[in-house]
Amino acid sequence: MQTNVSEPAVKADLTFNGGASTQPSTEPDTWFWKRLKLRGQIAGYRIFCYLMNHMLLFKLFFAVLRRMRPLALIGNTLWVTKADDIREVMSRFDDFLLGESIEPGMPWGQFMMTIDWREQHALERAMLQSVVNPAADVRTLHAIAADECRKQADLASGRIDVIAGIAEPVAVRIAADYFGVPPLGGSAHRMADAMADLSGLVLLQPPVNSQPWASSREYIAGVTKAILARIAERKAAIAQGDASLPDDLLTRLVRKLGDSKLPPWFGEDWVRRYLSGLMSTGGATIVRAAAHAIDQLLEHPEGLQQAKVVAAQLDQAPGDPKLTAQLRQLIYEALRQRPMLPMMVRTCPRDTVVAAGTKRARVVPGGSHVILAALGAMLDPETVESPSEFRAGRPDDVYLLFGYGLRECFGRYVAESALIEIIRCVVQLPGLARAPGSAGSIKYVGVAPRSLTVTFTAPGARSAA
């Protein structure tokens, strides 16, 4: 088991100021080269952020590899570009690990995603699953997201930023009402900033001591403090028999604290780490997926029109499972061209073989990094008919958006519920179109989308007409 990061440890890590150490070096040459190295790392980080966000070069690179060498070992990195091989790697829990790659980007401490010990991973996943009420929670999430979407759309008049004005408020509201993590300082805007910064850590860790790295540590310290305070409040209220507590995940987990039948690793720190992880990764998925799905629906008018029709039908038959599934599939089809993550990472601890028994079989040396090109696999003409076209009704196994196997995204039901309501709201805005100029394209801070403005016909303008 890896060491947990406690609140004091997080706070102790905040020893920086604008990317420079608070303790200036007494060796000018050393200080100069450290600064130069940091600047180079920041430049590389920005370039990679651009590639992660815009994906065209990755599409071309993955297409070439998929055709010439589907399992390409370049240096110490194996690039995997076919869907079958990606699923094989993701299903081999013990042969391809995740913790070493992503734990540095999770300053809140060990979380289910970083656990590479199969038995412990299963135990902790089951613990989290034990406080989820699948059907009821999905209904709750739809209600929360739909209410927030209506509220934000009603405030707009002919123009709205669908990220800052809809997707981020929905993510913050879900964090508060479903996860039980309150907005920092009571500010929804500050919480959205924190979620954007923390999502960047999970998707692509910025250089140590850079400004994005520094601000993320400040935010996680604030989130840690807020969660620990909320845990203390809930414990006191439960001890007093307060029956009016909200039914969020944090409260459900706190009710389990002190149960002598539960394993020793389950305690307040576990609750704190897991709520931090769910809030950060869940918020990132909701916002980035909503931004990319809306962008691609605007890019494909036929897909947008189909989504409008299904969304209108859902208004007449709320919660209809068939219509909900149709809208979900349209969202997936939009994300196939521009997914939340164009690729996923693993490490290989020992020599092994991928695609054994095929002509493309490859020995993967122990210690190798593995890049799973989900974007490339979802555009593979051998497995996806006419991959450049927007087509409704593709089979579910075409999509590699939420992982696969034992590591499939735990919060998938949260993200899907939020996405369905966000897209349902946005596509029904009358006369929906991109805003003119750069405002109509996604703007990112790091890898976090922060702005995408659309225009629509305001109710007053329709009446006047």
C-alpha cells in the first residue's frame, strides 16, 4: 500500500511562490539552470496541452501507427492504436498498472484509480459502491443537473457560455448536492476554478513549481479543509440523531465510520481522499465531455438535429429509458471525434506479450510506458464503418470513453446523467449557433475547457417577431 497524503502533508507541500522556491539558492548558476529547466518544462507542457485539446496531430499520428505498426515500441514507450489491443491491455489489471503514472497528479492522496493491488482495489471499489443507490441516485443526478441547467439558461438572453454558464455550474452543484463537497468559501465560481485546476492534474500534470502546479496545491488544501470540516459536522449531527441530514455520498460514508466490522483502512482520511477524488475527476469529466460534445454537435448539423428531436421527445416523456439511451448514444458519437481523453496511460512492470497469436504480436519489455490511443481506435476504419461520418445507432463497443474492465470509470453514471441534461438543455435553445469569432471556439486553460459561447433566439426576440 502507498502512503496516504494527509492535510498537514498537503499544506506542507505549499512552499512555493509563483513557480520559484521560497528559499533562494545561494548558488546563482544552479538557480539559473533550474529556472531555465522549468521554463523548458512549461513550454513542453503547453505544447502537449495544445495537442491534448485540439487532437488533429494525434489523429494523424495514430492513423499512421495503426496502419504501419499498431503496436509500436518507440524508445521505452509502447503505442497501442487498435481497439482490440487497447481492450486487452485495459483488461489485464496485473500486467499493466496505472498508479505510477497518475498518482503524482493526485495531491489529495491514494485513490481507487491509483491502486494496483487487485484485491485492495476490489475492496475499496466495493466500499464506495456500497453507498450508491444506482437507480435512485441516477434520478437524483438528472434532477440536480436539469434544475441547474434550467436556472442558468433562464438567466441568459440570446447568448451564453455553455462551459462557464452551464457545465461548470452543473458540476459544482453535483459536487455539493450529491458528493457532499461544498463550494470553497461558499463561492461556486471559486469552486469551478478549483475543479478546473485539479482536473488538469489528473489529465496532464504540470511541471513541479509551475504556476498551475502551485495553484492546484492551494486549491486541494482548501478542498481538504472543507471536506474535513463537513465530515466533522456530519459526525456531530449523526451523534445527536439529526434526521434532517442530506442524503449525499459524504453523509452515507460518515454513517459507516466507527463500525467495528469494517476494515482498518476505512476511516475519515479514506472518506476525505475519495470525496476529493470523485469531486476532481468527476468535475473534469463532466465539463470536458460537455464542452467537446457540444462542439462536435455544432460541427455536425445532422447530429445536432437528431439530438434536438430526441431532447424534445424526452420533454414529453421524461426519464424514458429508450429516449435517454438514444441521446446518450448521440453524445458518445459526438465524443468519438473529440473524446475527453485522446489517450490513456499504463506502465508494464514485467516482460509480457500483447496480441499474442496475431501477426502484430509484440513483446513489451518490463518497465515500459504504454499509451492507449483511444482516439485512434475510435477512428479505425477496420472496426468503425465510415469513421469520419456522424452516425447514430453505432454499437456501444465502438466507444472507448470511460475505460474498460476493472478500471472502468466508477463515476460514469454521474457523468452520463449530467451530460444528458446539459446536452438536452443546450440543443433545445432556439436558433442555436456558435458565437461569431473566437468566442465560438473552445478556450482552454491548461487542459481544462473554460469557455465556449453560443447564440440563440431569446424569448423576447421571438415574441417581437
